[in-house]
Amino acid sequence: MSAVSSSTPAAVDAGALPEWNLCDLYAGIDAPEVAADLEQGRGRAAAFQARWKGRLEEAAAGTGAEGLGAAVAEFEAIEELLGRLVSYAGLLYAGDTASPANAKFYGDIQSRITDIAAQLLFFGLELNRVDEAVIDAAMERDPAFAHYRPWIVDLRRDKPFQLEDRIEELFLEKSVTGHGAWNRLFDETMTALRFHVDGEELALEEVLNLLQDPDRERRRAGAEALAAVFRQNLRTFALLTNTLAKDKEISDRWRGFEDVADSRHLANRVEREVVDALAKAVSDAYPSIAHRYYALKAKWLGLDALEFYDRNAPLPGASRRDIPWGEAKETVLSAYRGFAPDMAEIAARFFDQNWIDAGVRPGKAPGAFAHPTVPSVHPYVLVNYLGKPRDVMTLAHELGHGVHQVLAGDQGALMASTPLTLAETASVFGEMLTFRSLLEKTASPAERKTLLASKVEDMINTVIRQIAFYQFEREIHTERRSGELTAERIGEIWLDVQKQSLGPAVRLGEGYETFWTYIPHFIHSPFYVYAYAFGDCLVNSLYAVYQDADEGFQDRYFAMLRAGGTKHHSELLAPFGLDATDPDFWARGLSMISGFIDELEAMD
């Protein structure tokens, strides 16, 4: 589908916006390779189980074809094959979630892959039961096994929380009809929602875009339309939230996690104390950053206080020009090129080889993401481009992910994936490069003020807002342990947390109590959100190192990205002299945002 609603800016030519070409994965749903790969995956998984189950301790004494190195290599190859199928189904579905054919294919692939994965589940569980000394000796003896040392180290961090094999198998198989099904219901519900504004029928992404409109009445109308539709669907969203929070609580209780967010911290390979320090540093900075900035913005707009729908309004006198796709492309590539030509060359492949889906159309998933697929193929990027300056920054952000995923791909299917805390580093760094490039080109104080204000708002959204989201999730999941939460109670928690973070200069009027409903991270990836704040503060510190660095920063930066998931955050940051366990680390990152606000205040 290529139709775009009439709300698409005239300067953004819908026909010029690329749609991704998924043929590098499969030619289509009915391509014979899909059925062949499913059958091959089933056969290889069954053969793998027959060969290795119950024999891993014995294999630890061997080398070559009989050693653990050969077993892990075969496991990785099967994971790559299955990952290709899952990636294709997921991307096809994201491109049009309203298509019954896409939805069926996505559901069928998920179900088939889960069945196949059940035959492989024993491998990690059994490896973790092999004694540490035996594993270490096997690595000394077998270089092929030693290659996977980072993956083994990560795997063994899960050991205290793994369950008996049959229970793990049940958890895996039930995921399709459990949290996976509720995730899909959320996606299809959000895609189907329609909002009526001034006689137009808009999808979610388009009506959210109205909250950046220069016309205050259009912003208000957009906010009212959002609240009206969210209210109509509150029972569904409350049921989704309660069910998934309970589902997570059951899993956490069985596995022995103490804190509601501990499973996410484990997956991110980050210590709870580090995240607690980040959350405290950011919440302590609410007054000096968000409260101060929004009071300043209210004054610029001539208001006693901002209504919640004024928060992302353009500044008076700011350029209201919609940015054509070609200009957005060159803006990002030029900024990347200024840092490192190799970085721009990798990013350019996404444009040249149709790895990007940029248009807004009915049925397409809202928001933006970069999906790595599998190392033998390449990543794909989805954005919903409407020509706003923030859309350019979103493009820079997702291409940062894409570059990271390309570079990390050499680590292979088991070790390419980066923990979320560091997965946001390249994306936020890409945004920072683009912003700094644009800032250097500003021709007047007014233009500089507009660009600085836009960056501060982006950083507040990335740091302050995401930590507020994290605190909201903590309260929801903690209170859910005592029973279901009504939609009204969820709204109360939402308003309380938002008031703390945004401050007295932002009025959270009627309707805003429903705005928790559309945040996909709460549904798909509980406690994911702090990774954005982690990445932004980290990049602020990293960029300061870059500004003062001698030759060699780019090489160290690329080495960090190429490492994928093979190193802990402490190892990756050490070459830059950074330490996330240092209490001053987060304060330094936040000081960059405060510094921008200082400059804006001085301009008044």
C-alpha cells in the first residue's frame, strides 16, 4: 500500500519516500525458500538435539567435530537460519499490520519457530550445568570453543535464574499464546485506531505529529482526538497492562528475581546499582533541566504555563519549512561523513539499496526502529517520515543503530547483539553528530536558539521523559503484585510521575491521564526505556571526550561498535576513560543539557 493521508506535508513527496526491499531475506510469503528453510530448520534442530543432548559434559573433553566448539557453531548456524525467517515475518508485518495475510504469516512463523526452538532449548540449560572448571578446561583445549567465550560468560550469568528443563520448555511454548499474543493484540489495536481532527481521519503517527503544529488550536484538537480515542479503548489497554505485568511477575517469581526490573538489568548486562544511580541522578535533575526549560518555553510562547499539548510546540519565529527527504538524507550523511567517511559509506547503503521504509501509510507500524535481522544479511530501518526537524533526528538515530548493527555483524549470530544500554550509544551519537553539524551552520542567533531549544527538547524526551517512564513502570509492576489496577489508578500513577518530571510550568489537563496507553515499550519490552537515558548521558560524556581527543578516537569508537555483545560496558568504556559506576559520570552527562539551557537563558 502506498496511499498517504492528506495530512502529509506537501513538501514531502510521498512518491519519493522509499519502501524497503525485503527480497534480501525472501522474495515473498509464498517463496519456496521459506518452506525449505522451515523444513531445514526443523530437521537440523532435531538432528542437533539427537546428537548433543545429554552429551555436553562428555563433549567438553573433546576437540574438533566432537568438541563443544563444533556444537556451539552448529547451534549458531541454526539460530541464524531461524532468525532469518523470524526477521522476514516481523518486518513484513510491521510494513502492514492491517493485512490479514501478513498477520497470519507472522503468527504461523512465530508458532513454527517456537516449536523448533523447543528442540534447542536444552543446549544452554545443559551447558550451564557443566562445571565451571570443566568449561574453562574445554576452552583451553579447544580454540573453536574459546571463540565463543563471551557468549558462554553471558550465558552463565543466567544460570542462577534458569529452571528445570521441562518448565523452561513450557515457558517457551506458552509464550506464543501468552505475552506474544498480547503484544500482537496491542500492535493490531494501535494500527487500527483512527482519530478525527477537523474532518480528517488520521492514524496515530499523523495525529501525534499535530502536537508539533505551530497552530495551537491544531495541537489542542490533536490532543483531544487522542484522548477521546484512548478513553474509548481504556478497558483493552488496562487489560493488556495488567495481564502482561502479571505474566512478568509469574516468570520473575519462578526464576527468583527480587526486584521488578532485575530481569531487564540481567538482559542488559548492567548492575542494578548503576541503573539506580542513573535514575536518581536524572530525577534529582528534574528541576534544573525540565522544570527550568519548560518555564522558559512558556515565557517564549507568552503563556503563564504550557498545556501538555504545548510541550513540543515550535518556538515563535522558528522556521516552519517541511524538510524534503533528499535534504534529510544529505543532512545525516554529511554529518556522519564529517566524523568518519566509513560511517557515511555504511549509512549510505541503507538509501542506495532500499533498506529503509520511510513513508506513512495505513496499516504501517507507528514509530521507528532499526532491526538487525541476521549477520549474513543486513539491518533494515523503519521510520514514519513527515518532514519535521525531529524526523531528521529520528533518521539520524535509526541509522546510527543500523551502522552499529552492520559493524557488529562480524561477531556472528550469537555475539552480534548488543545489550540495550550500549545499543543506544551509536544511535544517540548519530543524533549528536547531526545536531552539532547543523549547529555549526547556523547563520543567526535566532536560528541557533531554535536549534538549541529543539535539541534540549529531544534530550528531555530522551532522558527526563524516559526515566519518568521507568519510574511509572516500576510503580505499575510493584502495585500489580497486590492485585489488578483499574484504568483510573494507572492514570493516577501516570499523572503523578509526569507532574514530578515536567514540573509546574506544564499543566496536565483533562485527557492526559490516558496518554500512557500508546507507549509500545511498556507492552513489548518492560523497563527498556532507561536504556535511552543511559545512552544519552553516556554519549554526552563520550562526545566531550571526542571534542578533546587526539587522533584515534574514531578507531576506538568503531572498535566499540564492532565488539557487539562480546564485552561488558566497563570494558567498552575504559578506552575512553569513562566509568558508568562513577557517581559523577551521570552528572557530567546531564551537565551538557543544563549547559544548553544556560545558553538559551543567556539569549533572552
